[in-house]
Amino acid sequence: MTVSKKRPALGVVLFFALAFGMGFYFTFAAVQGDFGVFRRVQALSEKEALAVERNRLREEVARMQNLTLRLSDSYLDLDLLDERARDVLGLIRSDEIVIR
């Protein structure tokens, strides 16, 4: 008896090649794509950095609101006014000595 070796049919080879290609494409898209794993990690990192920046800006706004209140017409902090006049305008009292 002779054993005849048959090559796989061309359709089977094309089917598996197509299945492998699609599997590779979807795996690559799941990892590297616009909504993939790497993009998710990048977005989470950016979210944390922006949260830190937001908290820093909130503290800065609160500080500026405090300074604005302290220099307003309804509530005037004379020490702060004196400090700002010395810093911005370069004013000094006549009995002070300036050392640079």
C-alpha cells in the first residue's frame, strides 16, 4: 500500500493565515491603540499629574483671596499694606536705615 501525502487545501491555509492576522491586529490594537492598555496607563498618569496641579492652583487661589480680602475696603490689614508698599513702591520710614 502506498501512502499518499496530501498538501493542506489552500482554503485552510488562507483561513488560518487570516485568523492569525486578525488575532495579531486586534491584540496590537488592544495594547497600542487609541483605547489600548498603554493609552490607559498614560491617561491615568496624566490624571494624577493634573490633580496635583489642580490642588496647587486651589491653594494659590485661596492665598490670593486671603490677600485680596486683607487689602479690601471692608477689611484692611495695615501690616500687609505696609509690607506691600515697601515691596512694590520701595518706601521706607524716615527713621529706618536700609542695608543692601
